[in-house]
Amino acid sequence: QVQLVESGGGLVQAGGSLRISCAASGGTFSRYSLAWFRQAPGKERAFVAAINWSGGTYYADSVKGRFTISRDNNKNTVYLQMNSLTPQDTAVYSCAGHGSPNIVAQSTFYYIWGQGTQVTVSS
């Protein structure tokens, strides 16, 4: 089964950009659909973006036009490019995967999770 490890989080000023990564190991990465979720302090986990086997994508309204999810099957990695960041984007970002071609926003559909990476946006 695939294991996921996030990296690239950090501190960035409002209006800045950051790219976080999620590297997979232990399975056939190309046959997994993947997503990014985030959880801010005191809030529930929220869907951010998803990408399926064939590269189809779906975004939460709050990040549409600012964030881009992509995948590199040769590197077994999924990325989240985040632009025009605001303090409201501060959260722990986690990647998740499931083994079907569906693009899904519900966290309960995902059964593989990474540990998360902290993204902090200062004002």
C-alpha cells in the first residue's frame, strides 16, 4: 500500500507563494487519486484540491484560481502550488489517497493519509 510523506511547508508572508509536495512510496502511484486537505487550529479538516488518475482536478471555492494541484507519476509526487496566500490559508496541510479514478472531496473516501506539513501565512 502507498505511504505518503508531505514536505515544503513553512512560513510565508501574505501575498506570497509556496509549493508543498507529497511523495509516495510502496505502491503503484499512478493508480491512486490524490487530494490535499487542511486543518486550521480549532477548525475541522477541509478539502482543498483533488486530482485523479488522468489528471482531472477539482478545487474548493476558497482556493480556486490561487492554488494548483498537479502530479508527476515519474517522481511519485503530488504538488500543491499556492499563490496569493492569506493568513486564512494557515493550516496543517495533509495529502490523502484512494485507489479509484473518482475525484472526491469527502475526506471519508480517502484511506491513505500523510502526516501533514504546517503552512503559516503572516500578515
